[in-house]
Amino acid sequence: MPYGLRIGRIFGIDIHVDWSLIIIFWLITLSLATAAFPLWHPAWSPAVVWTVAVIAALLFLVSILLHELSHALVARQKGIPISRITLFVFGGMAHMEGEPRDWRAELWVALAGPLTSLVIGIGCSFAAATLWRGAISADGVALGALGPAATALAWLGSVNIMIALFNLVPGFPLDGGRVLRASLWGATGDLRRATWWATNAGRVVAWLLMISGVAMMLGVRVPVLGTGFIGGLWMTLIGWFLHSAAVAAWVQMVARQSLQDVPVARLMRAVESVRADMTLDELVDRHLLTSDQRAYPVVDSEGGLMGLICFQDVRRVPRERWATTRVAEAMTPQDRLAIVDARADAADVLMKLGERDVAQVPVVDKGRLRGLIRREDVLRWLALHEPLPH
């Protein structure tokens, strides 16, 4: 997943938001402002309804951030580096740089999120009950008696408890699926086999969600989930995302394990480099049009890496300026590149390619260029050396 927009840093962890977060924020606000809150409080004015809905939706996003932050902090305490947290339409993701070292670390990292959501849910529900000043009927709390703050807290409490319970469903890569993987890992001592079983459990859960979602869209009332086109569509999308995430997590783990002891030098290729003072006209005529190499490292007189230039960089410059624009002006500078050390293994390359969403990374040794390693080189090696699962 790309980085998204960086909005801050908490406990040394970068917080990013994807543009798709706007979708879930708008859907929650719209649902609360047009359905839930008017039903609970028919006497409220539209201004009050929409204000409380917006605040509740914002607090919901904060609770998702706290859920992911708990994963990140526990992971870091267990020795697993966390590069960033990304919030997006289906919730959030704490980006772990590597697999947990043992099944106990996996278990505690997985449980941290649901436990945090459960604590938030119970805390908000208790706060709502404390603020409430009405009477309790035989059917429970009369929602109409809740004030704006208590209403937002009551909704936030219930939804966080639901998030905690949903995340404990034993389908990888949900938190419950990671708990399942940790348990299987502890029982078998085989992380790969445990991941395969947990991934299949995640695929089964995903298909159940998608089938239930289609049934809901067709008017069938599904136990617990209910019915309705919008709810069914949302459930189908969640199932589809879960299925894709489960398969991607399995492929990533297998690839990481397979590449762990493969030296970068085995996969990298020697490439032609270019000078920083060359014009773009020279670059195009002498290199881009005469070679199938798509990206060119830019080096100084001593072979030190200065940056990288590719087709996209050249195309950003208007054609009439190619004769006067130097490569140094159009390249991506070294400090903005994902770079891998020549002494690293290929698993580090795979991680950097995925983190930056780039097609190649330069390989350096003490600042000097050694070569270039491309995504297709890594994938070709995996295709030749990694047997298909069965």
C-alpha cells in the first residue's frame, strides 16, 4: 500500500491517511445524520444532528488509530520494527517490518488491537451511562433521553465493542486470524504451515462475508448482519478486501522467507549510469532510445550515487526544455530514493519495493553504486525457486 498523506508522528511512528478514508468518514456521518440519530432524537434540529454525527465519525477514526497504535507499540516492545500506520477505507494497518520472532510475540501483538477497542468501547459506554440523566425502562435505556455527548459516546462504545468482536473472527489477516496463526505456530513450531492454515481460514471467512453480502442485497435477512442493499454491498466489499489481504499476506510471507538468505549481489544487475551534467536531449538520444534499460543511476566522478532518472522524470519536463535541462535538475535525488546496501539480503529489497511502491532500487556499497535490482528480477527468482503451495 502506498504511504498516503502523512499527518503526524506519535511515539516515533509516522501516521498516514489514505484518500479512501474520506469514503468511510462520509458514509458514517451520512448514516448517523440521516438514519440513527434522527431516529433516536426526532426533536433535534438538523444542525445538532449533523454536528454530533461529524464529531462521532471523527472520534471513530481516532479509535481506529488507537487500535492500530496499540498493535504498533506492542510490536515494537517485542522487537518488531514499525515503519508507519496507515488509515484507509477498511480501517487501519500497522506496517511491520518483518514477521514476529516467536508465536508468543505474534499472539500479544494480535490481541493488543481488539483489547484496546474493547476498553474504548466499555469506557465510552460507561461514560455515556454516567452522563445520562433519564430513566431506564424495562427495555433498557430510552435513547431519546441521551444528550449530544452521551449519544456520541453511546454509539462510539457500541461500535468499538463490535470492532473488537469482529476482529477476533479467526480469519487471517484479521487479528483473530493472527491469534489462530500464533496458536498453530505454537502447536506445530512451523510458521509457514500455520500461516497457510490461517490464510485458508481467512479465505473461508471472506467468502462467507461476500455470500452474506450478496444475500443481503437481494433482500435476505442474514442473522446478526441483517439485510439491505447498502449493508450488503459494504459486507461484500469487506469480504473481497479480506480475501485479497489474506492471499497477499501469504505470498508476502513466503517471499520473505524464500529471499531471507539470498544475497542482493545474486539478483542485482550491472547497469549503465549517466552523468548529472548531461542534458535530457543527450540522455534520450544516447540512452533511453537505444537501450531497454528504463531507469539510470546518476553518479558523480567517483561513482557515488547522486540520484535516479527514468522515463517518468523526463516526461515531466516540457519537450522544448530538454536541450537546456540537466539530468541533475530532473532526477529523483539520492535522499528521496529507497536504497539497499550491497551486504543486505533480497528480503530487504522486497520490503523496500513494497514500501515505496517502486519498480527498482539502487544497490550501493559505502555510497558507491554497485548496480540496480528490479521488482521483476525478484519475482523471476521466486518463480524459479519457490515451489507452488499444495
